[in-house]
Amino acid sequence: MENRIETRINAEIEEIERRDREINSFIVLDKEGTARKEIKKGKLSDLKIAVKSNICVEGLKATCASQTLDNYIAPYDAGVVKKIKENGGLIVGMTNMDEFACGSSGETSYSGQVHNPAAMGHIPGGSSSGSAAAVAANFVDGALGSDTGGSIRNPASHCGVVGFKPTYGVVSRYGLIDMAMSLEQIGPFARDVPTAALLLEVISGHDLRDATSLNLNRDFYKFSEHLNPDLNGIKIGYALEFDGLILDEGIKRVIHKALDELNSRGAEVMEVNLPNLEIALPTYYLTMYVEFFSATRKYDGRRYGHKIEDVCGEEVLRRILLGSFISQKEYSGKYYKKALMARSLIRKEISDVLSDVDVLVGPTVPKLPHKLGTKITDPMVMYAYDIFTVTANLAGIPAGVVPCGKVNGIPTGLQVVGSALDDQKVLNVMYGFEKRDNL
Ligand code: GLN
């Protein structure tokens, strides 16, 4: 039986390899079956899963798409990977990404640019570029990404798939190669909400090996069982500030159409205010620079691969240098301390708004993915993609993306954001929206 599955998977991996020449979504395809030595039966039986290259799968390379770790073979399974294996998921390989998860486009990878299967010639978004692209190209049923400032939601939006960032602490970060630990969560990608909910159900749960992991009632984690598309009476907030920050008229149109659709399915859409929305971006970047700098100090070339500063790309180096500068200046409390204060303000503002409504909905990205080959020299232009996603990371709250339409043939996703631990509510609204055409 196991042999039969392995023969089939091997044939499918060969097919992925052939088709991926055009997409470049994988860095490693597990042809030897290293991650499938013992195939169990469970909730994920028969489902092919891809894993972002910053999450450890024993025996496979976890390079973070950086030359720094080009020969790093993970010596153990991350908490989430162990659970996927125990539940019968078939891990097929490690996906391409922005180097060390620093980026929003999939262009900073040492393993080459990822292409967008849903909009060829355009970036797929990032940093979990390969995971989103592998799902969009139908190579796998689900994939894992990590989201520090939008890295699951941004590529989900650009590639037309579902992506979900859970409440901080709901999914174990054990075995995740950190980018910025106070902001980052692992989460699922899939082509539909039920599959994303199922994958989340499998990977979530308390893990003693992650000190930030929450220990919640068992019932909390039954996301797939509790999935409910009924939108009747659900209060949905739309922040008035969103419209002024969306840079593309087409995206604005699609998002407003989605609001009408939610309304016609029984939800009550109300206008709310997030006056401090714009300070989320600088707050995120200041916090992330410092934490990223600290996370990269272990890459001094003695224990793992190469010294990071010797081999990394421009964006990673910029973040290391800025993080180092801010950390040195910190005795005067000039930057990081201020960022922490702003973070508290942002957290309070969004949780106050969320106490009046069930969820917020809005755009995921302010603009359409740029064309491959466009030279973006100003980092602020790239950072601008993250304006609508970073708030959920700063506040540690759940946020998911579900495809909501196309602009000039390019997908764009609706973002749904909830209060801390309202992951189920967010998934339910995503599901209700996804089912709008089928009922
Ligand atoms: N685009 C953001 C950044 O470059 C988010 C990255 C992420 O979520 N890993 O920092």
C-alpha cells in the first residue's frame, strides 16, 4: 500500500518538476521520499503538502533561499511538520521564498525569481512566494508559509489562493527559522477555505518546545469541524481609511463589490475608523529590523554555512545594518522603544474597533503585483505593499485572505481580520464569502 502511494507520488513529483521549470516554486523536491519514510493515515491522507524553506523538515535542505544556508540540512522536524506527517500529509518539497522571508515579491531569493502562475509575467508576491505559487499551479493541495508582516496573505492575494495567519501562539514556531519572532506565525495556504481550515487544525495546538505557544481548550482547535458559512447577522467593519490608501482603482472596485456581496448574504457592513493605520508600516519595520538583526547573529559562519554579511543579498544586508544601528542607539530609547509604544497604540485601536464588530474586512494589498523585471530601487516602494497586512502581526490577531476577484486578469484577495483567538470567526466569514456563488 505504502509502495503504491510512493510510486504515485514519485510520478507526480516528476510532473511537478517538469512544470515548475516555468514557475520556480520549489527549491527542493523530495524525490528520495526522505519526508515520506513512514506514511501514516489521518486527516491529511492523500494530500500533497509543500513547506516553506524556513521551516525544518528532517533530512531536507532549509536554506531560507539564502546562500548563507545553502548546505543546511534540517536535523529535525518542526512541530508543524511532525503533525503533518502524523496526520498522513505527503510532504513533497521545500518552497522558494524571499531571502530569509525579507520581501514582498519573491525576487530576493538566491534560488531565483518565483513566477506567478495566476498572472504570468508578474511577481507572485512574498515572502512565501513558492508556497502560494505551488498551490495556485495545482502542484500541491496545501502549503505552509510564515507571516511576519503579510508573507502569507500578500502572495495568497496575488496568486488567487486562500492564506491564513493565525492568532500569535496558536501554531508552534518550534523549528521555524525566525525572521522576527514577536511578529511571526506559521499558517496554511490552500485553494479553498475548508482545506486551509483542515491544515490549520492539524498544525495548531500547544507545543512545550515553543515558549510562546498557547495552551487552549481542545475544542478551540477544531477549525474544520466548526466551519460555518452562515453570514446572517455577522457584523463586518470596513475602515474608511482603506479607500484613501488603495492605490489601484480596480482593487477598490473589487473590494467594494465584495462588501455588497457580504451584505446580500446577510452580513451587516458598517463603517469604522482606524486613524493610526498609517503608522503601522514604520512601526512594523522598526520592530522587525531589530528582531531580524538579533535573529541573524547566529549566522557567523562558524556553526551554519556562511557568514551572513559575506553572502546575503542587498535587502537582507540593509535590514541587518539598520537593525544593528537602531540597537546601538537604543540606550537613548530613540527608535525601538518608540516603536513599542506605537505598537501598543495600534493594538489598542484595532482591538477597540473589533469590540464593536465581529470582523474587519478590506484589501490585502494596495496595488497589483508589478511586472517581473521591473527594477524597484527604492525600498519604500516595496515596503508599501505591506500597509494593510502588518497591523495583524503587530496586534497578534488572526487574518486570512480569500480570492475576491480579478483586475485586468490579475487576482486580488479580500482580507478578513478578527480579534485575538477569533480564528474560527475569521475562517467562517472567509468560507461564507467563498461560497457566495455556490448557494
Ligand atoms: N513584506 C514584509 C517584509 O518584507 C513581510 C515579510 C514577512 O511576512 N515575512 O518584511
